Amino acid sequence: MGDLLKKYIASIGEYQFKRVHSDNSKKVVIYHGDYEDIDITTFAAKQIKNFGFTPIILGKYHENLAHYLKLEAGVEPDFVESRDKILEAIQDSKFGIFSVHESASADNFIALGFSIGLNKSFLPIKYANEVVPSDLSYLHPLEYVGFRNLEEKLRSQFPNWLATMEN
């Protein structure tokens, strides 16, 4: 191996990407792909709204989810469905919330990949009994055992995470 190649390979780990912030943005993207996750999406959106942010739902429009967002979270639903629009929403957001368990949809992981590729901050979440894919094992997701537990954890831990994310 040549000296230039050795130097390049050794320097890869030293490079730290600059975090991309949309400082003025109050939008937070939340990926919703599974019908079973309506409660999780609703309670995450509610907490995001309580902290002064506007939740943007990534994924197909679900009438029941729209109803629960209005009723339970007091959120006027804003769904973003196409990949181009999802990429724009992620780019324009302050940060994202994504499920990182193996059974999450492929579209969820594509949206997560957009966030990683854009070097955007995100909060990974997962159900306590789920497994994180090995490629994402470096993440330390917020684990929950039900939607009420997630709501409580977001309420108590989100301010510290937000402060850390903004530094």
C-alpha cells in the first residue's frame, strides 16, 4: 500500500462532519410507516409540539393517524409522502425522530439514511424488545415499552437531548 493511500485511510476517522442545522426551523420530521405505530407517532408529535416544534409526518397519509393527531396531540397533520418531498422536509427540519429496530420499514431506513447523509441530527427510538440492525449498532436509541412510556421519556429526557444536539 502506498504512503498516500495509508495517509488517506488513517485520516478518515479523524474527520468530523459539521452538523447541519436549520437554526430557524421549528420543524421536526417523524417517520410513520406502520399502522401499528399510530400511538407512537401521535405521542411523539404531541411532545414535539409541547416543546414548541411543528411535527411533519413522513410517510403515507393515514386518516386514523390524522384524526388522532388532531384529537390527542392538537396537531394539524402535515404528511409528506414522496421521496423528493421527504428529502426536502428532512433538509428543512431541525431534526428527526426515527425508529431504528429491525422490523421498521425500508422507507423508514431510507429517510434515516437521508438524515445521516445530510448530517442532520436525529433521535433514534425503538421498542425495548426490538433489535437494532448491526449497521446501526453504534446508535443509542431511546428505548420504550409502550406509547405512554415513550411519552414520559420524551417529556423527561428530550430537553437534555435537545441541548446536547444543539452544541
